[in-house]
Amino acid sequence: MVGTVAAVADGTVTVTNVAGAAVTVVVPATATVTTPGLGGLAVGAPVSVLGTTGADGVVTAESITSRPAGG
């Protein structure tokens, strides 16, 4: 999934996907994040999320990668 960070909370990130839907992403300690932890993800930052989507629509991340603006 590619989108923009809408919010960062303890162990979760809300990402607005390219369709405009808000998706909750659970970020376990085993997930790779290409910033210094979740605190390095700023609201409005473009990201790519690789993970598994549950029946409830919540994604459990395997990795979150910061993307360059416009990319």
C-alpha cells in the first residue's frame, strides 16, 4: 500500500491510501521502519507499507518505508 501518514500513535500509524481511505496500520516491534522508529514518521509524509490485511481492514506491517515527496 502506498499513501500518506495521517497520524502516528503508540504502535500504530494511520495512512491515507491513494483512494483516500484511512487505513490503520499496526506496527509490531519486528517491523522494519526506515526512520528512527515511528516517531520519525511525520504527518503528511509519503510511505509504502508492506504487510498483511486482516478481515477488519487493519494492516499488520512487516515494513514501512519513507518515500520521497511526490514519489
